Amino acid sequence: AFKVEYLPIESLRLSLDFSLSRKDGTVEIFKPAQHNDFYLVKNPAEKGTYEWNKTEGSNYRLSLSGAYNKALGGDHLVSAYARYMLTENTTKSTLLTMKGFPNDKLSEVYMGTEYQNTSGSESVARSMAFLFTLNYAFKQRYAVDYSMSIDASSEFGKNNRYAPFWSAGVRWNMDKENFIRSLGVFDELVIRGTYGITGSQGFTPYQSLQMYTYKNMMKTYKSSDVVGTEIYGLGNPDLKWQKTKTWDVGFEVGLLQDRLIIIADVYNRITSSLLSPLTIAPSTGFSSYTANIGETENKGVDASVRYTVIRRPQDRISWSVNGSVSHNVNKITNINNAMKKHNDNTLVANTNQSTPPKLYQEGNSMNAIYTAHSLGIDPATGKEMFLDRNGQVTYNWDSRDLIVAGDERPDLEGVVGTTFMYRDFTLSANFRYQLGAQKYNQTIVDRVENANLYDNVDRRVYEKRWSQPGDVTFYKDVKDTEITRATSRFVQDENVFSLESVSLSYDVGSKRFLRAIGAERLRFTGYLNDIFRLSTIKQERGISYPFANRFAFSVNLTF
């Protein structure tokens, strides 16, 4: 990294920043023939694998900026900032897999008997940005700010490389007013509001380009010195930046000598040119391509509170508790014709699927669960009854009869935490909760109704499924082997309370010991994640992230 600053006058600072970084990594995974992965493999030449994966990349950033700050007459403060920045990110990876390793002594990649796979990838993403901000404050009570930016990225189509964004905000520090001070209640009282348009990218570098690959085409041609390629990805030169218009009104309150801090915001976000992969006809040779599919609206409230129960800095003791709550309602306000076609294709493809289709329909939530409207199991026949689109009772499942049976987004969610500090020890814990969500219980569908009766099965298959006329049960006829499709029977309310993390740290306070090892600070920390989870739904959660219990220990040494 390199940085140069120049002050032509006292209130103006000019800066030049340049940084260059490079990363290299190699991952090697060796499994000899005796590994459990090959327990069922009969051919000795197929046993044993060695995977060698090398990644490398570089990043550079060049930034030119200027900052101006000037106080005028003691009551006025003007600040301005401008920056021009160029960035480039380059990554490259190479993967080589060999097979045929008879024992763990032959543990080098070149000792395999045959190539299993070779592949690689590379990407280059470039961006350019100009940013300008202007701030004005009067008597530290009232403040107005404005910002604008022009961004360009190679990740978007050549017809929409550039995107302008802007935002404006106002702030009133009411605690500076004499009539508020005279109350003797508020340590801090702030009202603020903002409106602006922001954009996002964060997708693969070549999603707007038509791409080709040499994979499976690296063959020698006697009549030419070139090799063939095949098309790898469909481009979209009209791909636009995803834009979000946001207004936000909030307040901040400090009470009891700032022991109690309350922050709340009300917001409305309208996202247009929404980016998403679109499923397309298999006849094109591709499963999807990235497109701007429509517009969504999010309305909600965020609030947080923190209370310091004990604050005794002279004894180095403190204890605080905090909590937050969020309520968000989203809906799709507009979708394009391509998205409507995607919905139609999804319904056709979902005819023989046990999972609810992922549909995007105007007026409904992005997280809506679409299923048939179930009326339960007919005690006389053991068949499931449905209510069709015409209001008639039927035994036939039809994708045209799907309704919104629930929403995976909770009505309320948030975090509750506490931190206790005693001298050199710090203990913290964070709990998470969510209320009012719905989930499709795929576990019951797979393990009870779509279970293979020739395998070991859940006891509910034989104990709770319908077996004879007159049975009143939640599950269909045990002799019915037809796949259970998406039905509202299995949409359940989900309320969750979990202990997400606990940490305990110790800072070595002995100055003599720190000086002896030449360090400024030494901290030991232990972490526990996902300690417990209580839910109103019983379902399989797996052992992968984020459901794996983990313990970690770290040592932080600062010189």
C-alpha cells in the first residue's frame, strides 16, 4: 500500500492511495484406496483419488480524493469530499484430479494411474467510481447532507455499464435545544430522515457476456493448429444495475446518563431491475441466465435498545443487556414477461415434485409458499381432498390450483444479548428469535408419506397413516405409493428461539509480563456457536453450516 497526502491550505486535504495485493493458495485432498469412499467400488483402478487445487489472484485499487472542512463564524460548518477510484480483481484456479492410488504410501499427485478430471477458471472484474458528498451543520443542531456517485462495472452489459446514484438526509439534534435541556430528561435526542437511490452488483464477472469454454474440446486436429470451443454461458448485454429507492425516518434517544439507548427506524425500499437467474428452455443448452426480472417493495420497522445495568469503570466492572426487533413486509410489485414465462415453466416442471415450486407473482411476497389447498384426508377413502380454483372439492392435485399457503419470512425477528466485564474477563452471549413464520415441513413429506416401505422407515408410516375406512388421521393411505405433491397440510407455523453464540475472553493485564515478551496486548478467547435451538417445527436440520455446533479458540497478540 502507498499513500500520499498534500495540504495546499489548512482546510483542504488531497490524497492519493494505491494498494496492490496478491493471494496464492493450494488445497490438496488425498484419499487412498482404503478410504471409506471406495467401500463399494470393485475396480481397483477406480480406488484412491488425489485432488490438487491451486488458486491465485490479485487486486489493485487506485484512489484520488480531496476533503474540505471549514468552520464559518463559529455557527456554520461546511464539509465536502470527492473521490475517484479504479479497481481490478483477478482470480484464477486450476483443478487436477488423479485416480488409482492403491495405498497411502503413494501419496503424490503424479503417482496416480489415470487422470480423472482437469478443469480451471479465471475472471477479471474492473470497476470505476466517482463519489461526491456535501455536508452543512448549523450550531451543531441542524444538519443537511447530500451525496452522489457515478459507478461503472464490467460485470454489467455493455449497454448499461454506468449508473448514477444519490441520497440526501436531514438531522435535528434536539438535545441541543434549550427547551429540551430544561426538561433534564434526555442525554441525547435526535430525529433524522434520508432518501436516496443506491445500486448493487456482486455477481460473477462474466454474467453479461456470452462465454465459451475449451473444456472437453482440447483435442488435436491434423488439419489445423487450433482447438475447438463450445458455448458456456448466454450473455445479456442489456443487464442493468439493481437499484433501490429508500426513504428512512428514525430517532435516537439517550436516557439515564446514556445508560439507556433506544434507536428506531421506519423504512420503505423499492428495488427495481431486480437481478436473478432465470430458468430457460433446455433446448437452448442452458438451464438459466441472469436478467433484470422486476420490482419489489419492502416496508418495515427496525428498533434496538441497550441498557447498562452496572457501570463502575473505577472497579473495571460493567454489565449491559441489549435487544433488537425487526418487522418487514415485502411484495412483488412488477415482473416482466420473462419472469411470467419462468413461472409457467416452473409449474410444468413441478408436476411430479414433492417440494413447493418457487414462484414470483405480483402482489405476493418473495418468500411465499405455494401449495395446493388441502382439506385433509378423507376418512372414507384415505385420499387427500383439495379445494380447486373453482371452489370444488376434488381428489386430484393440479398445479393450476396452487395458493399462497404461508410466508417463510417471520413477522418479528431479532437478537437479545448480554455482555459482562469483570476486570480482565469478558463474557458475552447472544440469543436469536423469530415469530410468525411458516415453513414447509419437508421432513414429514420425505420420511412419512414418500418413504420407501422396503427400507427402514419412520414409525409414523405404520402407526399414524390411514389404513381402514373410518380412520381419522393426518397422513394418507399407507398403501398409496403415489408421490405426495406440495400441499398446505405440511405448511406449519415456525417460532424459533436459539442461543447463537457464547464467548469468554481474558486480557492479560500484567504490564511486566507484556513488556517481557515485547507485546502491547495479549488476549485469549473461546467461542461456542449454535449451542441450542428451540422450534415449534420438528424437522431434519443436517450437520452442515449454519447448524453445526462449533467451538473455537483464538489467541490475539499485538506487538
